[in-house]
Amino acid sequence: MKHRPRRILATLTAVVLTTSLAPGLLGTATAQTPPPADPTPSPPAQMTPRTPPQPTPAPSPTAPQRSAAPQPDDVEPQHPSLHDALRTTDTTPDDFIDAGEASGHQAQAIDAATDHDGYRAVVLREGEPVVLVNDPSQINTDIPTEATDLPALEPLLRAYLDQVGDQGLQGFATTADTITIRVSNPDQLRPGHDLTPADFAAEHRLTLTDPTDRGIRHADATPGRALRLAGVNTTPRWCTTAFSITAPQGDGVLTAGHCTNDGLNPDAEITQQPHTPTQPLGRVTWNQFGGPGNTPTDFIDLTGTDLALITDLDPNTTTPGLVPGDGATDIHIQGATPAPIGATACTRGAASGWSCGTVISTGSYFLPAPTNPGQYRAVEGFEVTGLTLTDGDSGAPVVIGNYAAGILSAGDHTSAIIVPINALTDHGPGGTLTTWVPSPTINDAQDAGPGHVLTTPDQPIHGHITPTPGLTLTASHNHTPIPVTGPDTNGAFTITPPANTTGPITITATDTTGSRSLPLTIHPSPRINNTAIHTHWLNQGGAAGWMGPPTTTTQCGLPANGCQQAFTHHQAHITTSNHGTHHIRDDIATRWTQAGGATGPLGYPTTDPVCGLTNGGCYQHFSTERTIMYWSPTTGAHWTRGYILDKYATTGYETGQLGYPTTSETCGLTDGGCLTTFEHGTITWTPNNGINAYYTLTGPINDLWANTNAERGTLGYPTTDPGCLNTTHCQQTFEHGAIYNSPSGTYPVHGRNWDKYRLVGGELGYPTMAENCTITAGGCYQHFETGGSLYYNPHAATSYLIRGLIKQRWADLGWENSWLSYPTTDETCYTDGRCQQDFHGDGTLYWTPGAPHPYYMRGTIRTKYRSNPTWTNVLGYPTSDEICGLPNNGCKQNFLTTPGTPHPRTIHWTASTGAHPIIATGILQQYHAANAENGRYGYPTQDQHTTGTTHTQQFQGGTLTTTTP
């Protein structure tokens, strides 16, 4: 048989969800906490946060309000309500309920009429069901009838299959005024048959309709409350639960038969959404899609249904006669009804929510088998158009008013085939539809959310239920029965719990058919004596929500007109004050309580927890200094505030470089500072920094700062954030220095070296070593990338820069241990490239470009050289070191060569003559011609005297005179 593109609304993708509700089924999670009302919970109750040292009361100043984080995807999706769906059909809710009552009350009579040979269909006329029969006089019924010349459907279908065949056939159904054949290629003759579909329709005056795209639909995930059916080595399927029944196998839940994959997916679970855990429901114990035993449709006698029965239900599952209205009035099932043609029928799919349409036909419909492509199954049912459907809606309950009409089988996005509710009896094991039984109420109880109330502990519980013949009440605590007195003829009853009963007491009403009410859960616990707290608690789910019932009385009289109350689960508290009404939970609540609660340094929460952050974290604002407390699974709960929070905000909060706090703010540090540590660094603040706080990042710089005793050490507090010149060179400044990291290592610069480095640091590059203070007389030195060094001169209590050839010559002479000792100035250079540097040993190193190395000058010769700027300019820089060991223990130093003579200008010195320069060219020539200091003139005894163009200079052995030049 050729494949036809027909689809059944189901999904074959494995998804894991959890819920306590499903369409047509109310269940409670087994040994699970219901999902929280606020987005993604902060930590589980058993999780213990890290406990940092408690901070002193002194906070850092004010901080900004953090904006909300993106919310996670675990909030119940919003589907159309029943009222929304009815609006699309121009049917009012009252008319919908009335139509259900009309057909429901006449269901037994309609069922009897369908057994008459002349029966053709049931249609709706002005809101009332009317039976169409060939001869109304031949039928005895209390409901209206109407004559029709419509032929019987089954004989025609048999003739069609014999003369035309089943190829391309999708439906053979009765409408209000004709019989329609939905078939593809109606003008094409099928192999081995005599007539085309068009020929058959013309011969019998039937109507041909275009085929529709119905059948199995595959989808990755279905949002909303849903049914998941799984098996061994099979792909799980997603569908929707329908009505509850009492079957021979016990309490059960119906869904579409094809959802079970011909019984290969028997394990049923209730889910809420994709990616959340599932709750066990039960096991498929009967299923049929097509003929008996899921047989394909080869001939008309194998026309069947599309139903499955789930029994062996989880002990904590309840199955009331209810379909949730999703924001509108719930549908309270009063019984079953046929579906008259023209009636408004509504369905509540797990994926689409409520959707309403019109019944247009009844008959047989042909659908593809899920386990054998090319094979088709025939089901009896009716068709509804005008719906809005999507993947995952198969199995959804279909109602007309408060009456069950059928279960959604196949469909496209706007129409569906519905199998009637009585198919369970016609084709399956049978059973009794669960109908609505009202729940009891409790006198003098406080509302604790739907199906839950609070009562006074250790007191008899008095209640009331609508008087109904045969109604019984059962109560239990932890599955142990508790005696119930009543109900009496007025519906009054009393429960007397054992003394000291804690935890919930459940009471359920059961009628004579075995249908049960929704359980009413009674919580003997303290009352909530504050309206704001009570309202907020109910909005979080009340006693059945994530908080559970109260564990303390309402405590009021707190600062800022405050009240607070504690609850059972997740260390939950609710506070209300001038700062609003908010809850606090889990590790954040524990940390808040440890810090003193509302009267502690944090004050009141000013927001509810915001979760769904990086790595599953949460945060919450508090009133004191607009504090924010953060929590993550790996760091625990810690708060940060004030200027430290300002800085944290600039880093991107938990998504930035620092990550989550790992301690709460700690104050009372050196100079009144405060500190908060984070996953990847630290933020500090001191009054000296005003409104600014600064962070350090985990790594070499932070490690070195910590090793120097952090803010208590030689560097003090940070005064900038970390910064980098490039990928290899980073630095951070502190109150008394800086730390630098480069390929050479990580080193501090501090003290007098830091004073100097701030002025000349760009010339030196990054340090290549830490400061060494083990040298002569308490001096210190530190080398840098460019080859320069900073030397601390203990005699001058100042650091100086020394570098290049001057540094090398100083090293050659013995560093600070030489007669030069420590530098007393930085290197001084001039535009012509000459440089010089003074030293503590009364010496100077001079360097001239082109010289092999710097030359030193010292003592009386240096004093004479510097005594007259004219001489300095004329002599230039020395071209030799001081030359001593001359006659009479004399010394001299050479300078620039005098033009016109090979002899350099000099300064000569002896103890008896003092130091005097020889400058004039003529005098130098005469002096050297007489063998200089070794000749008859000896050493100069005076400086050169110049009158006009005549230069005269006295020597030990006489006077030398020359005329310019």
C-alpha cells in the first residue's frame, strides 16, 4: 500500500520533565519538592556554603543597584485558557456548559438510538441534540428526531473498499447532510478495482473532499505539561493525558493508543517541561490503535479505536474528574456525552493549551501505523475543525461543557480526529469515567494555596462537605489513617489528629461510583498574621510550594515597620517592611540569618532572589548600603557592597574577571580599609582612596602582594587596577610602590626606588629582580630591563638611576665598594651626547661619545674643573682618568687636545701648588717643549692670567707667556 502523508500529533523525542499537574490528571510529586515559584532555585537545602570570617560592622560606602539577570527557562509556559479558546468559536462559556448539559443528560437515550437500524447521526439544532434517522416513526425515544435520506455508513464503506479499494482513503464520514469521502487522487482507478473514488461518489450521490495532512508528527520537544511514554531500546514519545477512569485493573488514566508505539513504550511519566525531571505515573496495561491487537485495516471489520489505558499508578497520584481551565473556570467532569454534529468541542493539549472548534462529521478514519510505514489503521470517531494544535497534543481530553466527549487522536494544525470516550467499553476492558467530587472544607482555617489550609496544631479539626448520599471521607497522616467522625446529614465532620501531629493531614471524599475528590491537605502549623507575608507566600505556592508551611509565628515590631516569618523548606523566610515584601532562601537565607537577619548588618531583602546566573548562581539585594549577596554552588553565599560593589560592577559582576565572591566584605583592616575576596581576585577600599576601590587579579601580581603581607606590608593598598602594556608586561600600583610582571619575573618596586622609578621608569623598563638591600652600609639596588639600575644611597637616603657605560665603568671600579661609593646624582646628559654622574666618594664619571669608556675625576682637580664655567667649556670632558705618581707626588688629568698642538689641555696638581689648568696653546707648547712637569718649569702655581691677547701663567720654575692664539 502506497504511503500517505498523514500525521498523528505525537512527539518521539526523549525529554525529561517534572510536574504535579497534567491535563485531566492531578498528581503530586513522589518524594520531590515542588518546583519553586521564583526562577531557578538558589542552593539546595542541604548545601553548606563556605563560612568566611565575620566582617566588622564598618561597611564601605554606597553602591549601585544591580539590574536583573536573564531569567532561566523553567517557568511554566502560558497557554490559552478555556475562555480564550471559546472566544474563537463565538461561544460563551455559559453556552458551552449548557450544550454539554443538554447532550450529557441525553447521552443514554442517544446511545440507545444509535442501535436503531435507521440511525445516521446526532446533530445540534439550536443548542439541542437531534437524532437523524431514516424513519422517525420507527424509533421510540424521548429526544427529538429528524428524518433524513442519508444512507447507512457501514454498508457504503464495505462497498467502497470492495469496488474502489483503500488506496489514498483518509475518511468515510457522515456530516449533517451528506456522506463525505476524503481521498487522494479521486479520478484515478486503483489497480484491481472497477471504479474510481469519483465514480463511486457520483453513483451514490456522496461528497468528495480534499485529503488533509494528518498523522504522526515528530518533534524535538514539547513545552508545557505532558505525558512521556518510554520503553526499552525505543525512542520516548510525548503526548497528553486525558480522562481518569476506574477500570478492572484499578484507577487509570487514558491517552491515545498510538502514543504507546504499539505497546513498546509502556512506562508512563508526567512531565512539566523539557529538561526537568519526570514523575512516575504508571504503566500502560492496555492499548489499541486500529483493530484488535493493533491490527492494520485490510477490511472494514478491523475498524477500531486509538486508546491506551495507564494503570498501576504511582501511590501518590490522584485522579480527580477535572480538566484545568488554565486561568478560566476548570471543567468539572459530570459524565460522558456523544458529540453532535455542529457542537462546539474543546480540547486541552499539553503543547497548545485550550483550543475549541466545531464537530463536522462522524465516521471511520484511516491513519498510518507508527511501527510500520505504509500500513494503515482505521478508527471510529468524529472530526472537529477550527482548532489550534501542535506536536505533543495527541491523547488530549475533548469536552463539550462539563462532559467528556473523546480523546484527540490524529490531526493537522486546525482539525483533528477524536475517538469517543465510549470506545474504551466498545473495544477495550471497559471502566467507569471519573467524575467530579467536591473537596471538603475546613472551618476556621487559613488559606494555604489550592488544596491546602493551615489549622491550629493539637486541636480537633472541624469541616464541612456538600451532603451527598453515600459520600465517605478518609483522612491520613504519613499514610496512617486518622479517624473521621461524619459527615452527618448536614455535611459536618470532625478529624481528631493524634497529639503532637506534625506535617500534613490529607482528607479525601469518595462517592458511590469510586470517584474521588481532590485531596485537601491540612497543615497544623503557626498562622501567618501579616497580610503582605501571607499574600507573598501564596504567590510562591503556599504550603504546597517550595517554602512549605510556616515553622514560626509572625514576628513583628522590627525596624522599618518590619515583620518576618520562617518556613519549612529551603531555610525560607519572608520579610515585609518599608523596603517591600520579599522572600529569602537556601544558603543566602542561612548566611543572612547568621549575620543577624533583619536587625543585622544586611538589613531586609529588597528583592527576591534572582537566579539563572553564570554557573548556576543567584544574587539578592539587601537594604543596608544596598548590599548584594551572591551564591554559587562552588563559592557559597557572600555579600559585597559600597565602593567595593561599585568596582565589582565595573568588572562585569560574576561574569567578569573576578567571578563570584568567596568571602563577605571584611572591614576594620589597616587604615580603616575593607576587603572582599573573589574567585579570581580581591577588591579593597580605604578611606584614603575616597570613592575608589581597586581590584587585584589572581596571578603573579596578586600572589606577590599577598606574600608581602598585602595591605599590611611594604606596598599598602592598591591605588590602581591591574593594567598591561601588552600580553607579556603587566603592572599594578599600590600606596607605596608597584608590582611588575614580565618574562623576567614578578617584582615589586617600592620605597626610595619607587620614588625615583615614578620619575624615570619609562627609561628603565620593567624590573628584572627584586630590590637587594644586602650591600655596603645598608644600600640597595635593583636592575631593570633596559640595563639601567636604581641604587639607594644610604648616605643620602635617596635612590639614583645609573646605566649604560657609566654604570659599566662604575662596576669595573668596584661598584659601591670602590672609592666612588654610591651615586649622589642621576646620570646627567647633554644635547651633544656627553653624560656625567657624581658619586659619594667625591668623584664623577664623565663620558664623551667616541671615548672608549667614561673617565673619573675627583678631589681637588674636580673642584678646580667645576670652579669656573669657562674652564669647563674650554677644557671639555676629560680624556683620561686622573694620572698620579708624577714628580713630587703630583697628579694631572687630560682634556681636549689644543688646536694646533698634539698636547691635551690638562689640570695639574700637587699638594704644594694646588690644582691649576693649562689652557693656552702657546703656553702648552712651551711647557711640553720643556718636558712638562718633568722639566724646569715643574707644576703651575697659578691659574692662567689673560690681559687682552696676552696669556701669562706662573710655574714653579718660571713664567710662561703667549699671545693669542
